[in-house]
Amino acid sequence: MGTKGLYQNAGIKLLPHKAVVFTFLLLAGNGVAFAAALPAEPMTLENFLSIIYDMILPAVVILGFFLIALSGYTIMTSQGNPEKTKAGKENLTSAIFGLIFVLLSVVILRIIIGSFIQSPGF
């Protein structure tokens, strides 16, 4: 059973060149949401950017939370060493501000773009 048969059995209609993209997105995680984002027509720049956006935003948020946890671990294991404690606090502050920056930029861009484009779900 080839890739084409696998996706047809799952009830997903894909063109042959999209099977590789779908498989990559499925392996990247949250494949069900990405499957709905793939159109039946040929890939356009808009569709490509939408798929990339759907992959990068969760990755950046996960990275932000990982950096927050790593900074907390650095602070906890500093054993009173002022240099390690200071470095951990600086990294924690940077991770929190970076995460806030990313989330607020997404909200602001959705508001601005949503005011120009009246499309549902944006």
C-alpha cells in the first residue's frame, strides 16, 4: 500500500505532490490540524505561508516555555553561586519577555490583518 492508498483510506484527498508535505507535517505533530489546512488545489504562496505559520508559532511557544524551565533549573542548581543565579535570572527575564513579545505580536498582527481582510477564522 503506497502513500496514495494510505491517505485515501484515511479519507484525505491530496494531490500526489502533497503527500510528502502532509507526511512531514503529520510527523511534526498536530497533523490533524495541518491536514485540514492543506487545500485540494495546487500549492500557492499563501497556502505555503499558512502552513509554515502553523508550524512555527507552536514551536516558538514551546521553545519559550523550555527556556523558562531551563532558567528555573539554572537558578535552583546555582547553590548560592551569585554568578549562576544572576545568569539564571537574566535568562528567565529574557525568556518571559521573548514569549510575551511573540504572543503580543501575533495578536497585534491578527487584529491589523483582520481589519484589512474580512475572512472568517483569521
